[in-house]
Amino acid sequence: MRRSLILDVVVRVVFHSSLMLGLFLLFTGHNRPGGGFVGGLVAGAGISLRYVSGGIDEVRSTVPLRPWTILGTGLMVSSLTTLTPLFFGRQLMEHAKFDLHLWFFGAVHVNTALLFDVGVSLVVIGTIVMLLVAFGERMPTVSNPFIRSNEDR
């Protein structure tokens, strides 16, 4: 398969930009439009561009984890964030707020809804990578006894 130089260069530029945009949408999504689903879709679109450019091998080198590991981790994080308030006598999906002071960022306002959004984002990214792997794999050839090859004719 012959690769396009222009497509490779464009994908290399757009890929990192799409990951940054996905992270921006993930972190600002609770107070603005965006969130885990949209951030995951944008990051997944960047990974899909790598698939268009270089095939499944390019995706595997970009995402070293198995897709079901990413999906399962996201599902676990979202589920735990959703169910944890029940153990403290709170309502389902009730979120807590924390104000932290990080030396490199300063004052940071953190909401546990961010953890839920991170889980949703991982589920979306894992699903997209799983679909790319499913579409990118070559099907094993199976001989069909009802179809004659050209050698048999």
C-alpha cells in the first residue's frame, strides 16, 4: 500500500491538536459545552485519522493498551464515581467539590464530576479503538468446499 506524504504530514499536525482539544473539552465540560463524551469523540477522531493515514499498525503504535482495557477502565471509573456517594449516605451521582492549591497551577477547583467525565471519555475512546481494530484486522481465509478455485476448473 502506498502512503500519501501530504496525508501523513496533515495527520501528524492534526493528531496532537485533536488530543489537546479533547483534553480541553474534557476539563471544561462541566461548566461549559463539552465533557467526557465530546472530549472522547474528538480524541477518537484524532486516533481515527491515524488509522486513515497508516492503518491498524499506526493505531496500535499510538495506543499501546488493548481497547477493552481502556473501555473497562473507563466503565469502572464512571461506575465508582456514580456509586461512591451511596456508601456515605448520599444520593446516587451526587458530586463533591474540592479546592486544591497546586504549586504549578495555583488554586484549582475540582469537582468529582470530572472523574465521571474522564471515565466516559475512556469508554468512548476504547470503543472507537475497538471498532478500528475490528475493521482493520484481516479476516482469516477459510476454504469453502462449494466454491471451486481456478485450479479446479
